[in-house]
Amino acid sequence: MVCGLHCSIDEPTLKSFDENLNCYSHKFHGTGLDYEVMMSIFEQKCAHINGPFPAGDPDITVFRSGLKAKLLAARLQSGINHHGLADKGHQGKVLLLSVLSSQDTAVVIEFVLRALSRHETFNCRLKNLDCLDERFRHHDLLKHKQCFKAVAVICQLQLENRSPFFV
């Protein structure tokens, strides 16, 4: 399951971003960064993190910058048709991701909604640590990326050791 996660930041400086990039996040009406997070559907595991990207970039553009190549490589290596689920931000001509459709059966809809719920639970756990929930005031994007990955590791360890998702 693939989903984007926006984090609030101070207004970027010329050192941190090209001034032409759109960092406006519609999720909190301010500047932000976007991370692509992929959760395994069958395991309690964060399988992929990519970012940061300006929050104004569409999810499909972020997908094409990294995860698409990984899914294609996995498909070629294993011979298995690797396929992911995504939220509506990934709609378009994407052959590697499925988006919930009104034509899906009730069983498929329940499966996708359950996977989306697990993913949103992980995103919520990421935001429970204030360094990602509050506005990040440091202008070095590398520090934000390090912070994000550290929080993701902490949340993954919680999943593995003391606080699993619902069954």
C-alpha cells in the first residue's frame, strides 16, 4: 500500500530548495515536504520510504521518481507480477498500482480498505512523535530526512516488538 505523508516545514530558503518548486501542502495549508511510504500488505512492515519532495508534487510524480523502478526491477528479478495498492492520489495510467474502484467486488473493497486503514495507522504513529507532527524549523533538508527515517525505524520497531497493528 503506497501513500504520501506531508510534514510541515518553515518557508524554504534558496539554499534548501529551488525557488520554483511548489512546497504548498493542501493538507495543512502551508509549506511542507512529502514522503512516499509503502507498507507491506501481508506483513506488519514498512517496505519503502522515498523523499523528501516538495509537498506540491503530485503523488504520481513522486511514485515515478523511485518506487516505480523498484517494482519493475522486482518483477523482472522474480518473474512475479508485483503489484501495489494506492490511494486516489495515484490515479492515472499506472500499471503497477491498483486504486480502489466502484467496479471492485465487496471482498476486494474490504481488503483494500483494511490495507488503507493499516497504512493510515502507521502514518498516525509517525506523526505521534512531535518532530514530524510539528513544523520543522531547521532549514537543512538532510536533517529532516534523517529525522523522518529515524522516526520510521522507531515505529517499525514498535510494530515488531510491543505494539502490532490490529489483526
